[in-house]
Amino acid sequence: MLCWEASTYAEPLKVGLAYASADGAADLSLNWMANEGLLRAVTDLGVVGTTYTPTTEADYDALLNQCVDDGNALCLSVGFQMADATWNSAAAHPDVDFAIVDLLGKLSWTICAASSSQSKRPDIWPAPWPG
């Protein structure tokens, strides 16, 4: 079941997928699965997908900022290692939605609450970043 219909948007939805490792989708794990989901969204829903691959962990912030600069409506990061960079980018870009794969518990809700469309919903828990 689809959450939304591609025909409801005037232009194709742009989604960026940022990997936590230089292996990208070749890891045959979470990165690969996220990439498969993006490819399916491109094929089935008409989404425009772009992937971002770091050279080192120091690239995370730049990758997510590039995702925003490229005009993506959703920036999806893969890997708990990207949690801080995802949070920082979401806080700096409230008009863009962010999500992260491989982050447990309340942290993932906190990331969702940082995006503009989710933070307007009263049922999303807008807790501060646990430190």
C-alpha cells in the first residue's frame, strides 16, 4: 500500500539518500536495502532519486547539506553514525523533511519532529535531542 499518490504533486518528488559508508549500496546491508527502496520509488512512484556517498565520516554534514541544496524534499540518511549530522541538518533546514534508517527508539522520532511538516502534527513527540 502506498502512503501517497505521485499524481498529487505538480512535479516529481525529489529524494536524496545519503550513505554512512563509502561502500554505498555495495554493502548488501542497510545501505543496499535503502537503495532498493529508492529505486522502487523511482520506478513505481516517479520519484527523482539521488544518492550521496561519503569518503569519510567528516563528509556527513556536507553530504546532507548537498542533499538540501539539490532541492530534495526528503533527505534520508542511512546508519546510526549519521545521527548527529542528520539532526543538525534537519534543524538548519526546517522546510525539508529528514529521516534516518538504523536509529532506535525515541531518537528517530526526534529526527522526524525536526522536519517542518511533521513538527506541525500534535501526535509527533517533539522531544529535545537526548544527550
